[in-house]
Amino acid sequence: MLTRRNRRIAVAVAAIMLAALAMPGVAAADPAARTGSATPAAETACPVNALAPCVASAAVPTRGPGFALGNQALAPVAAAPLLAAAAPVVKAPFLYFQTLGCTYASISVACSTALLGYYDPLDNCYWNKMVPQPPFGDPLWQGHTSGVLYTVTCETHNGTNIGNAAATVQWSSTPPLNYNQSMNTVQQTVAAALNLLVIAFSLAPIPVTGSEPPEATGTPPHPSGVVGLPVWMWADVPHVLWDSTAYSKSSVAFSFMGSQVDWDMGDGHHIVCSTPATAYTKPALPNFAYNVRSGPPGPSPDCGYMYPMAGTYGTTATITWYAAFSFLGTTGTFVLTRTTRIQMLSIGELQAVTK
Amino acid sequence: VRATVALTTACAAFGSAACAPAGPATPGFSPAAAVPRATVPSADAGAVNTAKSAALAAYNGYLSAYVTAARTANWHDAAIDRYTADPFRQQAKLTLYSYAQNHIVLTGRPRSHPVASSVNTTTSPHSVVLTDCVDASSWRPMVRSTGKPAADNAPTRYAASILVVQYASGQWLVQQVTKATVPSC
């Protein structure tokens, strides 16, 4: 709410990291660890954290492909001449726009109705301008002498009980996002804005955390852990892609408000975390973005998992954002979800320690 | 940059279909919003009487329009708009919408006895608080498809407070309504 109506662009690359944490003592005693199969995940090279695109700092500048918006593929946008030669490397956006429209608890809802008004996905409520507005001085204004009063209906998930929704009156100095815009306008605007977003992503400075550590010896084929020991999951999402901090550029502005990260652990369990969570990492050296050995032992404080059974699991993470844009005088929102590529994770048996 | 005025919860106050429908849609207004509109003894008697008459006409107009709309659970009924303003208008339509969704209509009509209990014609906006004793015993919900009475445990008599406000157009519109959950008249 606080900043979403400001003009802004969030520019960054969201990198997802998953690290399997092995207790140092156990790992050292585990022969499998020495051979690499139970090596702490983040000790190894980029593929270990390959839930995220690896960003190669020394590679030749390239451009990622365009985003897909629903079924409509948006072509990559040509680089601006001045910036083309010096553009930093950004790997292909690793996920796709999957949803455009209004949803409540993953259920599609109308973006506007004659009865309720316009849906604001940031608060899951319908906003309807009161017509006529009460004269200033009416207690409903609560002392305000400008702005607009709206009726707000938040019972959005059950149509037959909508009559039970509490009636509220809310004052706002600016129109809610998505307010009084046809979906056609919103979609056109989103499409146009996403074209610019492609530019923004392409030209985004590479986050330090996305740089690729050097290859380690004895690299296992994929990260690994041990049954019963904590696995930490975190999404390396820059602040501007989570907390509505934003960046403005030209006539388009974006802000992203993170909603959740849904970790599919590959064994039938999903762990849904409401934040990008705590990384099992400390920047140690300039060329080592992650140093798993310096992290704290024990389970993740906010987003972790323990595999109950040994096996090799294909894990993915799906991030959901609310994205707000302001473009050519139009504001709107859309829900943006991105899912990582599958990252295989080997979970071994602790009994190996005793062999 | 948003401020919220919580007005009411619905079920007990509105008697919507999901919780034993009966009686008119009567969302409430917070007492705090109405309190400043006290009668001012020094107000011009003619203006006070005019305000009372206009407020009563607005309320009676609303009630008549709502009774008609509720016969078919027609939440689109524009007649309600002529006599009401938000937030009450929105809530009345939400209640009618709820009836429609639950295949409920209201038959008959209530007996209403509104009187003006306070009038403000000295500060803007002018407003009148009405009180009404509504007898809804012959105004009951029924299942539209069968014509049989719908499940109903709402009181058949209840007291209501109605806030009617004069808007910039000069119109007097029913802005907020509260219905006592316990019959008191």
C-alpha cells in the first residue's frame, strides 16, 4: 500500500537458491561426503545452486529472450545503442508469466463487477467510489478535505455469502490500482510495460549474489543432503523485487510485492514460505558469493525442510508476486508467478556415517 | 493514505439470506458518525421541519423501493439509488444480491413508523436521524422456486436508526442504517 502507486521500476534478477545443509561434523565423518555425494551443497559450483540461472560474470554480453505473457510471446526488445556494448550479462529469464488477471487464494475472480466495483489484488477487496460523495464535513470524511471515499467489500471468495460482507468506507487520496480500467486497457498496458520490463531486466546490473563461484573439485552431479538433517531453502530475491522498493525509468514504473515462495520438495511435500527466507550463506570473498561453511548450523529459521527418506528429488520453487505498474498515466496490477527449473537433490542415509 | 470507517457487521444487522433472512437491508452506521449531528435548539424551526419532511420522504421512498426490489431480489433496481447513498446503498444491494444468490425473495411488506429523533440544520452537511419501529411479521423471506417460507429466525419487530443526509445536489439520501438486534419497540 505504502508505495505501490509510486512510479517505479524494479530492476533485478531473481535468483533462487537451495542448499542442502549437512552438519559439519557429520559430513566430515561421512565417507560419502569425501567422495562428494554428501558434500554441502553450496560448496560446489553454480550447478549446485542451479535453481537459479547461473550468471557468468566473464561471459560475452547477451540478451535473454522475451517473457511470455499468457500465450502471447513478447519478442525481445532491441538493445539501446548506447548500452548495447556495455550491457551486463543476464541469463534468460528462467520463468514465465503464467497469470494475468485477478485472483483470490489462487481462484480467479472478476476484476470488476457492477455491484462491487474494482478488485484490488493488493488487499483482495473490491473498491467502489461512492456516488455521490458525501459533502465535505460529513463525519465519513474523518476530517479530510480532498481525496475520494470508497465502499470496500472484502468478502471475495464466496459469492453466496457476499451479503454478509462487512461494509466499510475507506478514504484514499489516489485511485486504487486497477480502478476503473477495462481489462483490455490493462492488458494492453501490461503488454507494453512488459516490453519495457524486458529491457529493464536485460540491462539490470548483475547482483553480486548471482555471480558464479569457481568450480570446485569433486563436484557432485547435484546438491545433496542427509535424511533427517535440515535443508535450507531461500530465494535470493533482491529487495526491489519483494518489498515494493522500486526503480523508475522513462514513462513506466514497476513495483513488485512478494507474496510467497512455494517450494516443491519433490517428495510430495510443499513448503510455502511467506518471505524469500534466510540464506545459508555469508559473503566471504568477492568471488565467492556463497560460503556454506560460514553459515549457522541447525535448521533454517524461516524456511526449511527435512527429508524423511533417502532418495533423489526434483525440487522447484514457485515465487508469486503482485506486480504493480504505472505506465502512460495508467496504473494496474497483475499477478506474476515464476517457477524455477527442476533442481535435483540427493538425500542420503545417515547410516553411512557408521560404515 | 487510506482511512477506514468500520460500519457494521452484516449478519445480525441485515438479516441476509445466509443467516435467516428477514426484514429490510439495514446496515448500521457507527454511533460516532451520528453523534455530532445533534439537534441544535436554536435552529430555524422552518428549516428543521423541512429537513424532517425531506428525511422522512427519503426513508419512505427507500423502503418502498426496497420492498419492490426484494420481491424479485433485484439488486440492480435503480429506484433504490434515488433515495440512498453509500455506504447504505451498497450494503442494501449486497443484501439483495445475497438473496438472489440464495434464491430468496421477500413477500409482503413491512409496517413502518419512522419519526425524526434529531435534526442538524446548522452545520454542513445537514442531517436527520430517524428512528423506526419496523414490523416485519408480514414481510418474510420465501424460496423463490417453491414459494415456501425460507428458514428464518430473525425478529419480526425491531428498532432501526436511520441517518439521512442532505447531499450537495440538495437531495436527502439515506446514508446509514442500524438495526437493533433485540426488538425494542
